[in-house]
Amino acid sequence: MDYSFKPDGTLLKCVMTGEFTFTDHPTFRSMIDEAVKTGARSIQLDLQDVEYIDSAGLGMFLVAHERSGEEGWTFSISNPREKVQKMFTLARLETIVTIANG
């Protein structure tokens, strides 16, 4: 997994690419830490270029969501590909994490 940031006012988009699996936990944690340090009040993960996600990746989204509530910033996900969206649906992730369009 790779990532880059796209600031947009108080929203910081984290554009993720590649596959998001258990081995990406340290990278994901660093990405969230960097995003929070920018002072953004809202962090959105753009998954348009994420080809695959495993159950550990889904779990990392839940941890980020929980952290956002504890620290007072908002967390959302946008643009999941069909294959990734199916994983969200199976795990019922959309009942917990906001999945935005765009």
C-alpha cells in the first residue's frame, strides 16, 4: 500500500493505492498519525486505487474510526471499487464508518 495526501480546506484526503492487507498495519498507522498531525478536522480515505482489502484492513478502518471519536476528528472512506465495496458490505462496515461518494 502506498498513499499521498490531498488537503481540501478542513478535509484531508488520504489517497491510498495498491492492496491493503495485514502487512500494511505499520504504514497505515503512520499515515493516520501524519494526517492527524496536519491538524485536519476531517480525514477521508480515498480508495479509488485500492485493488484489494483483507479482513485485517477492514479492522484497521475500525481502529481509525474509533480513534477519530476519541480525538475529536471525523473519519470517512470514499470511492471504494466494487470488489472492495463487497468486502465492506459483507463486514457491514457501512453501518459503522461513513462511506462518502467523492
